Amino acid sequence: MNKTIPLSRRYEAHGTAFDAIEMRAPKLRDYFSIGDPVEAQPSGAEGGSIVVEYLDRIEAYRDRLVVKPSLAEILDLDLEDAMRVKDAITGFFTAARRARRARTNSSGAADGE
């Protein structure tokens, strides 16, 4: 399912005006090729963790997932909108993980395991 990311303003690039970006959801081939864009890593002895974002992976997903406008047309987005795109990409993974947890049965195993 595609996701539309509204932008903070209207842009024009290469003769195309746009105020939103449409992205498709990642697929297995994308995930296995690029990997997780975000990971939780242990931090300290207290059992805490920190979130590490891999911007190179997020960029690789951006390059694959943008449907419209074209990738060339969105490369000069303002920082605020660039962060919206990053959040949309990582949001696909957050939503997938939540859905997997929600399908966990009472024995603790995810459906299909």
C-alpha cells in the first residue's frame, strides 16, 4: 500500500509542481537488500538501549520507494520535509513491527512460527 507524505510547502522542480510525495511500502527484496534502517542497541549496564539510524540505508530506501514525483524532483527538499520523508520510511518498519507484535499469540510465538 502506498503512503502519501504531505510536505510543508509547494515545490517546483524540473517542471513539476508538488506538495506531497507518494511512496510505496518496502518489499522483501528491498528489506533483504538494504536491511533495517533503524536499530535499538544496548547502552549501559542498566538494560537501556539507544536507537541508531542508518542514514545510508534510509537513503537507499528513499531511492527505491519514491513513486511520485520522481527522485530527481525531490532531492532539494527543505530540511523539515526531508525529515518527513525519513520519518515516513522508518514508519513503515515501526508499523510492521507493531503488526507483528499484535499478532503474537498467547504462547508468545508470532503467527506462522
